[in-house]
Amino acid sequence: MTDQTRREPQAAPQAAGVAARAAALRLLDAVLRKGLPLESALDNAARGLERADDRALAHALAAEVLRRLTDLDALIDSATAKPLPPDAKARFALRIALVQALQLGTPAHAAISTVLPLVDGGPRKLVHGVFGTLNRNGARLPELPSLPEGVAQRWEAAWGEKVVEAAQHAIAVPPPLDLTLRDPQADGAEQFNGISLAPGHVRLPAGGHVPELPGFADGDWWVQDISASLPARLIGPGPGRALDLCAAPGGKTMQLAAAGWDVTAVDNADQRLKRVRENLTRTRLKAKLVNGDALTFSDDPYDAVLLDAPCSATGIFRRHPDVLHRVRPRAIASMAERQQAMLARAAGLVKPGGVLVYSVCSLEPEEGERVADAFLASHAGFTADPVSAAELPAGLLPDKDGRVRVLPGALAEQGGADGFFVARFRRG
């Protein structure tokens, strides 16, 4: 980060309200300058914050800045004689002040007074002057956030202008809370006063405190976007042996176990497997957990293999807006190459007659359709197993090849869905 002193973000000041803003600045710096995911950077950025509310505020401020970053920067540039460097500390401070005043309803005097201490000994006068100019001129943010130019161009080329506009609508509002029920056939809409988009699913409005919802302690459900539930749904019910590669945080493992499969769940990080174990314990479901690499894991063949592959995660931009600013074409290409290798390895773990499901929470065709096409072209022993409309939630349809591509705008009237791709194959 650059300013007149070119210093790293400093430890949070202790004045009321300032500490959370300092943590938000560190969090934005970690995402935008260092390229770290928002969630994984949170613990370090929020160091020294003793109150959970301050930690939550720091996260909320950073996330809202990332949702509105393109438009915030346009406002800042309109009020400066020459553009500030992208990593200038003054720009970071102004982003936080402006998003509070223009988007979150914070009074202007509080929005600026809580960020000025972040630039003490630096561009304090500049920050105060730019904010004051914009405030006096009645600056406003557009109703629909603008996507970063590179993302908008990429998605328009792949999916068309309407999908880009739908993505703007999607990121403008908090996404709803989706629950997957332990009973795959249950209808919990009435119990939760929500809506159900599929058997074993309930959708609630955004903003609920998850541990306080009925049935949490009893393990009756887990949080899982409707799109993320599709890969395991498309494997169908057991019995049989099922393998969940790249299993953490465990939603698909729990789906498979609840559907009657004898599940082996593989992930390559102890901390992530710990989370899977905790979720299994809470839901009273069983699976064998293995710390292993999807590229090297070996075992007797399975009746069903699910590979929800590591990807760019651009499909979950509603909940994780940092992906819009971190992910570049080179990373997408690298991820797609890795997915092809993983899929080839997973294929060797499928019994004759067995099913293989490949999925990614990405909106990039390089990671979805092209990986699936390349797999079929190089694996003569597998054929596409087309998905039918009857297998999907109402409002979702398979594409012409029987695969599932969930784009922004899907299920919009019900609150939308994360971007996803799912392909199903059958071994001959």
C-alpha cells in the first residue's frame, strides 16, 4: 500500500469505532493488494478486536466496499486532480468512509471521523477534502453495482449482456439463507416459515443467526446454497459406496450419507477435515474421513464418485465479492488444467456401471463445459449421463447436453442461486 509514507496498515487504534475501520482497511489491503481470499484474511486483519460485533463490522465494511468497489473508485477519481494509485492508503480510507455514508446509512460526520485516524501522519487533509467535496455535491452510488471491467467483459462474452445485468442485480442484495435438511425428502418450509425449492431444502431470508434457528443443535440441517446441493442430488440415493473428493466443508458428504451411501470423504487439510467431522457429529451422520490428495488418492472402485473440484469460485460472488477482484484469467486457466487432472484421477475410482459427477462453483466455461468436453474426448469408457428437468429444482433446466449450468438470474424471483456447473458421467 502506498501513501506519502508507504507504510503497511498499522495496528488498529483504540478510539471507539476506529478499531473496526482499521481492521476493515487491513482486510481490504489483504484482498486487493495481496490477493488473499476475504474469509481467510479475516483472522489476521481483525487481530486485537475483542468484541465479536467489531469483527463482524470490519468484515461487513470490507465486503460492502468490494461489492461497490468500481463505483466507489469512480467517485473518488471524480473528485481528485489526478487519480490516486490503486493501493494508496488515502483511497482505501475513502472507500470505507464513502461506503458507510452512501450505502450503509452512516451519518457523514461519523463516516469520516472514524477513518481519518487511519491516515494520521499521512494524507489526512486529502481524505477529508475529497470526502467533503463528494458529500457537498450530493454524490450517490448507482442502484446496481458495476462489475469490474474485466469480469463484465469476460461474462458478457461467455453468457451475454443479460447475465451481466443479472449479476449486478444479484450482488446488490444480500443472498438468502439455504438449508439442506437431514431428511432428503422432508418439507420444512412450514416449520421454518420459509420456502422450499426442492425436497429436503428450505430457503429463509438473509440475516438470520444460524445457531439460533430451530433444529441447529439437533443437527436437523446444515447451511448449503441450493446450487451447491445439486451435485449430490444428481448422484441420487444409495445404497452403495460413494467417494466425495475435495469434501470440505462437508455439505455434500452429509447429503450422500443422509441418502444412504457408505461415504468416504477425502480432503487434503486437517483443519478442513476437522470442520467436516464437526458437521458430521452435529448431524449424527457417518462417513470415513481421509486426509488425502484428490490427485493421488487410491482405493477400490466406488459405485459413485463426486468431484466438486477446487476452482476460481467466481460463482459465489454474491457471498464472496472478493472473487471479482482477485481472480484473473491466468488463475482460471491454471484451475481448469488442475481440474482435468483431478477428473482423470477420479475416473479411475469409478466401478463399471458407476456414476461420476463433476462440479465447480465457477461461472467460467473454461472450468466447466470445456473440462467436461475434454474429459469425454479422452475417456472412451465414459459417456455423458444427461440430467433431466425432473431431477432439478423447479426453475432450473439442463442445457442441451444434459448438463447443469446455473447462471446469474436463475431462480431470481425466489432469491437467486450461486453460479454452478455440474456434469454427470457413467462408466460403461
